[in-house]
Amino acid sequence: MKSWLSAHLQALQQVLKKWRAAPMSHLMMVGVIGATLSLPTGLYLVIDNLRNAAGEISIEPQISLFVALEAPNGAVKAIDAKLRANHAIKDFNFISRDSAWAALQQNEAIQAVGSGLEKNPLPDAFVVHPLNTEPGSVETLQQELAQLPNIEHSQLDAAWVKRLYALLQLGSRAVGILAALLGFALVAIIGNTIRLQIETQRAEIEVSKLIGATNRFIRRPFLHEGLLHGLAGGLMAWIIIRITLMVFNRSVQDLALLYSSDFTLHMLGLNEILVMLVIAAGLGWLGALLAVNRSLKNG
């Protein structure tokens, strides 16, 4: 165990020595990795913030049933009785045409329009809250209630929320695909960088083989270098995302104040940061492993 730790520590020291010898080239490499990783991570944060914002909106589906204006006397009581007997309904509210018209009359813009009307144009309405809020069940209930006598129109008030979540789900899948493609690109970039370093050290590697160095010994410092490139790139991505969110939050807070809201874009959590760093380090290690194995095989 002690010899294993000593070997890895020696390889790490070799890598840090090379980094100190040429800091700018390695810093540029870290910057490229950080910028590449920040793109899918930033998009993930945008979608996650949108999902949280949507979660603050009341999304309980409501079915609005509008009674026909020419409905006979007793139609409202008949509909009320049928709704009470329906076990798929959690509860419902009745809004009379007179109360709805009185509420609208309090709006000055509506008063200007309504002053030219001879009678109340609004129908009686029922607002129904389904017991089962699954989209399929709600749509089935809406279709059933729309068939009730003297119901002229039915409307599902939370349909837009369903479309919003569908778009967010589509966005999450797009981010996943983008992250996979950029991850492949990072493996190729890091692998190509390691391969070039192997070529510059080809003579040193050949001498090491002649004096008995194993492939594991030769491979070890390059794997450490790939891992450190990935880890440093992950830290750079976190810095880029944090600075970007701090800048955007100033504008978001100003916009939120206009709507009397305290909404802000949240940063990456500790678990999310750790996952990003592990993935970044893993991509760097994988790129280095593929490059070293290929060079040793061809050499």
C-alpha cells in the first residue's frame, strides 16, 4: 500500500513539475475544458430554475363548465346534483352570471365596454377540481362533463402547465444529448493533448522501457495529467457558471421586483458541484487512458 501511494505521489509530482514549466499552455487547456463543460451545465441550471419557477405556480387542474345562456330554469340545480354524484370530482364551485358580471364591473376597462351592453352576456359557470390530477384522467373527466345537458362549453384551465412541463422535459433531454456530445469532444481533446505529449517524450519512454519500466509505470503520470486537466477544467466551469449567474441575477432581481416576487436564479448545490467535478475528472482520465494505450500499442 505504501509503495502504491509512493508511486502515485511521484507521478503527481512529475505532472505538477511539467505544469510549472509551461503554465500558460496548461491554463489554456483548462480554460477550453471549463468553457466546454460550462455550456451543458449552464443549460441544465436554466432548465432547473425554470422548473422551480413553474413549481411555484398553482398547477392544480381546474375544469370550467359554462352553462348555456338559453338553459331552462332548474338546469343549474340539475348540473349541481350530477356533479355531487360524480366520485371523480374532489369539489366544485358555482359562479353565478350575476356575481361574475358584478366582479367584472369593478374593472374600469370592462365598465367602458359593458356600458354599451343591454344585458349581462356572461353565463353561469362551475369550476370543478378533479380528484385524480393525472393528465389523462383529467382530460377524460373533462370530456365526460362536457356531455352534461345544458353545458355549452368546457375548458381545462391547467393545460398550458402541461405544455410547459413537456417543453422542460424536452429541454432536459436536449441538454443530456449536448452533454454527451461535448463529453465525447472533451475526451478527444484531452486524448489528443496527451498523445502529443507522449510523442515529445517518445525517446524518454523508449529509454525507460530499455531499463525495465513497465507499461503501468509509463502510463501512470499521463493518467494523472489527464485527471488533473479534467478536475481543473471542472473547477473552471464552476467559476464561469458562478460569475455568469451573479451577473444575470442582478437583472433577474430587477425584473422580479416589477412582479412583486423575490425569485432569483439558484447556484449549483454541493452535490451538483461534486458530480460535475467527478465527471470532469473522469473524462480527463478516460481521454488520457485511451491516448496512452493507443500509443503504447503502436509503439
